[in-house]
Amino acid sequence: MPAKDIFHNAIISALIKDGWQITDDPLFIKASTRISLYIDIGGERAIGAEKDGKKIAVEIKSFLGMSPLAEFHTALGQFLNYVLALKINHPERVLYLAITEDIYRDFFSDSFIQLSVSTYQVKLIIFNPS
């Protein structure tokens, strides 16, 4: 099982405060007979009187390495593979990439990164780690 990101508990806390019920920590996905994946968090939102609940999966990235671009390449590759795996096994779940406000402001505001996020339909959760 993979190690938890440094911001894992902050995201769990934020999701719970926003009304999400954590259903999987981590969310295990069997993509094929040889490939198994772990997405950091699976959650389900309680939506009052509505019949069906909205389900999400959240991959948390700290971007604490030397190269934000290299970390973005890794995060984007994981995101795209996780989207495909969810499509096969959990098509009701929507995948989000969780990043800090600082990374969003300092790196994700770049026009090329914005184009990548838009082109590959990366849904973001932007959070304050404290």
C-alpha cells in the first residue's frame, strides 16, 4: 500500500467539514489482472433528500520536490490512468487532484499548465494545508 501524502489528513478533514463521508482510504482499484491502483481517498457526499449520492475520488499531490514540472508530469500521468481505471471499475466516481493554494497560485497559474488542466479535464481541489 502506498505511503500517504503529507497533506492527507488536511484533505480528509476538509472533505468531512464540507459534508463528505470518507468511504475508502485509500480507494483500491483493480484495473486489470496485473494492474492494481490506489487512489488516496474515496468519498461520498450526502445530498439531503436526493435519491443518488455524488461519489468522488481524490488524488493528493504535495509538489514538494525540486521540479514542479516533473511532479506535474507524474501527477498528470497518474490522473489520466486513474480516470481510465475508474471508468472501468467505478464509473460513478469523479476524480479530483488536490493541490495547495500556494502550488495553484505559483505553478498552476502558468498558461501552459492551465491549458493542460483544461485539455485533460483535470478537476482540482485547491486547499489551504493549515
